Amino acid sequence: MSGGTGDGPKRVGRPRADRLRPDSDRPPREELLCAAAELFTAQGYAATTTRAVAERAGMRQATMYHYFGGKEELLAELLESTVAPSLVLARQLLADGGRSAARRLWELCRSDVLLLCGGPYDLGALYLLPEVGGARFTRFHRMRRELKDAYRVLLAGIRVGAELAGDRAGLTLRGDLVFGLIEGVMLVHRADPARPVVAFAEATADAALRIAGVGLPRDTS
């Protein structure tokens, strides 16, 4: 796999103690991910070199290659981190038959927005990179498809899902609109990042259920 700069071996030997690292409680791998997230979102993926990531993380480039093979690997792990927690919650919600599908869908929407908009970096912007279509990002796309399917299953369990049971295209469209709203709120949040994220997440979840064709959770206990 290319490391973005074409130099440096991948995971050769053990990393030496690095005097350049800043004082923090983060392990080196997490330090590198934070540095990559900051640089990718601030100056762009193409303009960021592995050397710049290593220097921002306070370590030598050779040390960085012990943890990551290059830019693609850093980007792939960052992208997967935007999906993994929501996917865990989605699996739990699908298995929870004690509450209405509408309430569970609302909870998934709210949690997803908190994850996408609650961090220090605008990682959602990385979804649009042309490089994300490459083979290295297959796992990210598989995770994202499973999450999207969870939205569809929950949507199928509410009243509008029953009404559209014979209209697969209509149900798919409704699901795509809900899922698109959740991922699209990153652009809205970017325009006003000072907006309280919790209130923003709850308002977005309310809007998602309206698009889905049902009332708010308090109306659908």
C-alpha cells in the first residue's frame, strides 16, 4: 500500500523512544490519528504528507510507519471511526423489541448526529474525497451499508413502512432521505458550529421522523 509519500517501510522493527512527542495521555497511534484528522480537515487530504502528520504528532516519520502504512490507512481508520459507534448502537436497537421502531429510529438518528458533529474535527467532509472510492476503503463502505440497512429496517417497522410494504422503491426512497438527512447535517453544522450539538441532534432526529412520515417519539410511545 502506498504511504502517500512513497518513502519509508511499513512496520519494520520496533519504534524507538521519540523525544519529539508532545506531553499527552494519548498513545502514539491515537496521537497520529488526531494529527491526521486535524491536517486532513484543515488543509486537505491531498496537500497533507505523512511527514507533516508525523511532525504534528510530535514524532519522526520513520516512527509513524510502525503504526500506519501511510495516508490511506490513516484516512480509512478515521472514516471507520465515524461509523463504528453508530453501527454498534444500531445492532442493539434492532435487537430491542421492547420499544417502538419509531422511538428506536429517533434514538439512532440523534446518536449518529452527535457522533458526526460532536467531535473537534469535521470528519464528515472526508466522505466526499475521491480517494474514498478505492479498494482500501471497502471495510468503511461495508460498515456504512450495514448502518444504512439498519435505518431501513427500523423505518420498515413503523406505520409508514407498513403502508409502503408493497412499494419497495417508495420505502427505499424514504430510507435514503432519512439517511441522507443525517449525513447531510454535517454541512449545516459547519455553517454554525457554535450551535449546541445536543439540541441540534434532537432537532435533526425530529426532522428525520417527520420525513419518515411519523410523529415524534413522545407521540409514538
